[in-house]
Amino acid sequence: MALLEVSGLSKTFGGVRAVQDVSFAVEPGVVYAVIGPNGAGKTTLFNLITGIYTPCVGEIRLGGQPVTSLPPHALARLGMGRTFQNLQICMNMTAIENVMVGGHLSLDRNLIKGMLRFPAVRRADAALRERAAALMARVGLGDQLDVPAASMSYGGLKRLEIARALAATPRILFLDEPAAGFNPKETAEIAVLVREIADSGITVVLVEHDMKMVMSISDRILVLNYGKRLAEGTARDIRADPEVIAAYLGTAA
Amino acid sequence: MRRARIGLLVLAAILLALPLALPNAFYFDVVNRMAINAIVVLGLNLLIGFAGQISLGHAGFFGIGAYASAVLTTHFGWSPLAALVAGAVAAALLALAIAPPIFRLRGHYLAMATLGLGIVISIVIRNEATYTGGPDGMPVPPLAAFGFEIGGEREWYWVLAGLLLFSVWACQNLIDSPFGRALRALHGSEVASQVVGVDVTRYKVTIFALSAFFASIVGSLSAHYVGFVTPNCAEFFHSVELLTMVIVGGMASVFGSVIGAVLLTALPQALATIEGWETVAFGVILIVSMIFLPKGLVPTLAAKIGWGR
Amino acid sequence: MLAQLLQFVFSGLTVGATYALAALGFTLIYNASHVINFAQGEFIMLGGILTVVFLASGLPLPVAILLALLIPAVAGVVIEKLTIEPAKGAGVESLIIITIGASLVVRGLVQVWFGKGAATFPAFSGSTPIAVAGAALAPQSLWVLGSMAVIVVALWLFFSRTIAGKGILATAVDPLAAQLVGINTQRVLLVSFALAAAIGAAGGILLTPITMTSYDVGIMLGLKGFVAAVVGGLGSGPGAVIGGLLVGVIEALTAGYVSSAYKDAVPFVLIFVILFFMPRGLLGPKTTERV
């Protein structure tokens, strides 16, 4: 059974149809890429699925359970994680604290216990800190644990986004342009990382402009154009699809 | 955290040594008022500085505590401790009741809603003169519990100093706890906290209620300490004073709250001679610190000497 | 019965017109800069107090009024120059706090200079009430409502017929785009503050013969003006006017039929109701936040 099923999803912003009747399904453990020209509705699609926007029409199922219009924090509880294209990092905190926020749901968040410094809370927090440090090492930030996020480089922040999302131990992870702004070497590193994440059992849905990366790591690819589904299939199918070629190169199909 | 604990020890040492340096009851009184303000400001800073949510009506909660202690003991024969708890619970419940719609709002709507709440509370206090004495205020009996009665500036000093130390310790713990981290995270990026499972509204509501609870308790203590309450304690200007303390000391800074309270409690003593100038001074301080020292004194100084937060 | 209702409505519309003017002031500045100017109420206070002072110094009424409009306008420009401009780029909360600071300075200075007493001056054209269907309508109420109508029409003409007005509207919609087509957005901000201050002051001048004034009336009037702006839908001019009149009438009806002691609480309870059930107010723009 598919882990994520999206059927007939549409979203309109004051007359602009950002996403129109999009349907697709993602099998567990795969890397599923969503591509399309700028303004094709990729990020809007992510925002709809992860609960940031409410869809006008359509249904979303996660593990067979309907999750349409649930708020983001409820979706996180069900195992949905994501990163942001435009970087949503808490600049008022250190790098590792950002990652630890990702592990929020695994902790006892009781206010009184926290205020009175209950030993059990402290121990769990220390354990999370170690886990967060390991995740930071995994994304290549092992030497920046206690650096204030505000003083980190763009590339560091992009990696931090991934570490934070992983700290939540999601079943399905949405990565919005994880390699944007990276040079070829860094992009290759991210590609390896994404593949590793998927191989560890976390399903990855990816929006990315770097076609080399998309083609090399994706199991399936969905192509959007003007908010509509243009094509779907394996990398080979997509490369050969005349409509996709037309949309990207602007020639008549 | 280690630095925070050093700060706590320094504060404890100062509080222990201070009575030796204070020449008379007048100075004890000033320090006691500083402590009272510092505790409220600590709670308010959790809301404004750490969670990033403004409140312009916090004096209202202070007023609820003050008047609970005054009215319930005087007119209904409650024990001061029961009245204090009742006031704090009432303030927290009121905060919980109105917070969910309020915290769906942002920025100026939030400022407006909290301000409106404070004004409604102070209007009630002014109007229910049968119980509250109206604009003239009313006397409050001394704080007595378990057969002890706290009287005089010196006895109060130890009570308030102890409470201040506890509050600083509890705030430090809270900020460093999972709850506090989520709170700071939603200030940093609301959407990022949401997608990792932070129920943002719930956190805002909880911290709002907690700071209301704190404010009410301190309002009660302050009423017993002064022995008299007037509606001024619940009014807009008091809310602005508290806000100024948060900002001058430093948003999201525990010791900033204490320093802000100390400085701005001392200020009116210095300006007491000319009415009106106090208002001007608070206004100028607000503007100047917002423009030139937006992070507040303590964080700015800490950054200067390379101490971080 | 009906006469009594009418009486309450008259007094509600009169005070509501002042709220409407204050709300227009909020709207002007909000549209130009997304700043909520918490000092708006102090302009209302300044208008009333300055007229009292100039009349007492022997100036004729029209001159006194003119000065009482001009000085707050200058004060508005000074506040913008001295406090808003240097804080460019600060967050909404910071700007709110700054304008609160400005309002404290204005109020404190007036308190020092003028004292704490209440003051007033005679109504513009006597105080013999006009009987309307059994209710008494004060001539000053007509002045208030009439002046509000004139100001509203003038604003409408300014915004729809003049280049300066259209420049302000353009800045409201998209400051960057406005700048790109050559609009001096900095001046737009100054003009907005001056206009907002003068309009607020006009409300204060008109209302003073009815309700008196003192150094501390600004907070309440300003806040109620803000409530009116929110009720009408923040950013909407017509909304500000409707919101102001509505808040005034509801307040007067509460004072008449429920409790006059609690009339000041009405706008603040109302704002909860409005924000709870229609967060964009009556005529506010519909927007979707983008991430």
C-alpha cells in the first residue's frame, strides 16, 4: 500500500490556480521527486500536504489514514517531516538547539517538570542532545554544535534544516530544494545523503531543480506545469516524455 | 547553563550581603519594590522575550492578585494564603479562557487585545466600589500564614529575596527545558516549530497563563506588603512600566529582567519631585532603548564582553 | 421610548464621529507603513488642549482651531522623523512600543505644561438644543458630524483625484513597487503622519465642548479609535468611518440601557467579539499569508 496518497488536490489563491487536480501516490522507502518549471506549484503542493495551506478540493492520505486539512503539528505527530526552501531556522537559538527542537515530540514537555528541573526530564534531554549531535555529524555539521544559528553559512543552514527534520524521526520527509544554491560538489554530497535517508527507511519526497541530482537518486518523478500534473514515472520515462521536454525547452510538443 | 548558574550564585550573594549595606527602612522598601517588579518582569519576559508575544495588559493580572488579596480577606474573611491562591488561579483561568482567540492574532491585534483586557479589568476594579473602594482603593491586612505574620520591610526583604531567587532559578530551568526550547523555537520560526510537532497556540496560551499566574501572585504579595491597593496597580501605565523594564533590561534575558526592574524602579525615586516628567522619562527611555539598544542592556553588554547569552 | 433611543443614538454618533476620525488616522498611517501609531490618541488630546489654550490667550476661534490642527500635524511629522524613521526595519512589536513611548512623551509634556485639570471651551454655535422627534440634538453634534463628513469627502477626493493621494495608495499596496515608479515613499510616510495627526486633532477640537478635555483623554479616545479601525477592517477607509460610528452608538446604547459605568469597557469587549468571529473586521481586505 502506498504511504502517501494524494488525490484531486487543488488550491486557488484569489483566482490564481496554483495547484489543479493533482493526484499521485508514494510507495514507502522511495525517493519521489516533484519537478517542474518555476511557478509550477511545487512548493504550494508541499505546503498543502504538510498542512501549511488548506486545500480547496482533494484528499490526502498518510498510511491509509485521511489527513487532509490537519494542522502541521498534528501531521508531525503522524510522522510527516519537512524542510523549507526559504530556510525556516530559529535564529535566536544555537545550531544544536534547532536540531533538538526537531526531537520535540519525543520528550516530556511538561511545564512544571521543566521548571523544577526533574531529573528524568534532564536525562531525556541529554540523550536527545547526543542524538542531535550525531545527526549534525551525519549532515556534515559535526563541528558547529554550539554555534549560534544566526552566524552560520547558507549551506550550513540548509544542512541544519535536514538535521532538524531527521531529529523528528519522520516516516516521510519532504525536502524543498535541499541543494538550491549549492556547488556541484556540495550537491553531490546532498544527493548521497538523501539516498541514504531513503535507504534507512524514511520515504523522501523531493522538490529540486538540479536535474542531474533528481535523475540520479529518484525512484519516481512527478512533473508539474502550471499547477497541473504533466507526467509521472521513472527517470527514464520522464526523460523520454515529449510533453516534459516541451515544457522545459519551450518547443512545441 | 553554567554561566546562568554563576549568575544565580552572584545574585544570591548580593541578596545575602545587601541587608548589611542598606542603612534604613526606606532603602529596604526600595529594594523590596525592585524585587516585586523583577518577579513580575521575569514572568512577562517569558512571554514577550522568549515566546515573542507582546502583552500590554499585564498589570491587569497583577491587579487581579492584588484585589483578590484585598477583597477576599477584608470582605469574605478568607485567609491571605487562600486569597492569594484564588487570585492566581483566577488570573490563570482568565488568561486561559481569553488566550485561544487572542493568540490566533499577531502583532498589533495581539497588542490591542491584551491592552483591552487590561483596561476592562481596571474598569471593573474602579466601578465595583462596594468591594474595591473604587478609585480611592482599599486597605489590605498583613500577610499571615501558619501562625506567622510578615511585618516590616526587613522581614519582607527575606521573603521577596527568596522568591526572587526561586523565580530566577525556575525561569532558567524552564528556558533550558523541552517546553522552553519549543517556546523559543516558535519565536524564531513559527512554521518550523509547527512542522516538528509544536502546537504553537497551545504553547503561547500556556506561557500567557503562567505569566498571568506569576503576576497575580506578585500582585497579592505587593498588596499585603504595601498594605493598600489602588486601581493604579492594574492600569495601562503600570503595564507600560513593566514592558519598559523588559525592554530596557533585555528581551529573552533572565538577568536582563532583574536589571531592568532594578533600574526602572529606582528611576521614579529620582524623578519623584516633578509630576509628569516621570511619564516623559519612561517614554524617552522606551524610544531610545528601542532604537539604539533593541536587544536591551544585559544581552548587549554580554555580547560586548563575548559571553553570549 | 423612541425619543430616548434617538437621544442615545445622537450622542453615540457624535462621539462615534471622533472615533471615526481617530480610526481614519490609524488607517492612514497603517496603510502607508503598517505601523499602528499608538500615539494617535495624543493628537486628539492635543487638538482639544491647544484650542483651549489659544482661546484663553485671546485668539479668535478660527485661528485657534487652525493652530490646533497645525501643531499636532507638525508633532506627527516630528514623531515620524525622530522615532519611526530611525527604527526602520524593526518588527511590528518594536514599532508599537516606540509609538507608545512617543505617546507617553507627548502626554507627559502636556501634563507638565498644562496641568492635570480638565478644560473646555464653549460650543461653536451655542448650546440651545434642537428638538428632533422628541430628542434633543446639540448644535455641536451637528458640527462634529458635519465636519466628519467634510473630512471624509475631502480625503476621498484627495485619494481618488490627486497624484499625491494616489501615490499614498500605491505605497499602501506595494511600497517597493511604488518606490520603483518614482514615488518618494519617505515623504508619503511623513504626509500620512501629518494628515493622521491633523484629522485626530480635528476630532479632539470638535468633541471638547461636549465632553471636556484633559492631558489624559488621549489613551481612551485613541484606543477606541483603534477598536473602530479594527471593527471596520484595518486598512479600510470606509470601514474606519463605519467602525467609529458603530462603536460610538453601541457604547451610547450600553451607557443608556445597561450601565453607564461600564460604557468604556464596551469597545474592548466588542473587539474580542469582532476578532473572534470576523478577524478581518467588517470591510477589511482578504489576504492569504504566504510562506
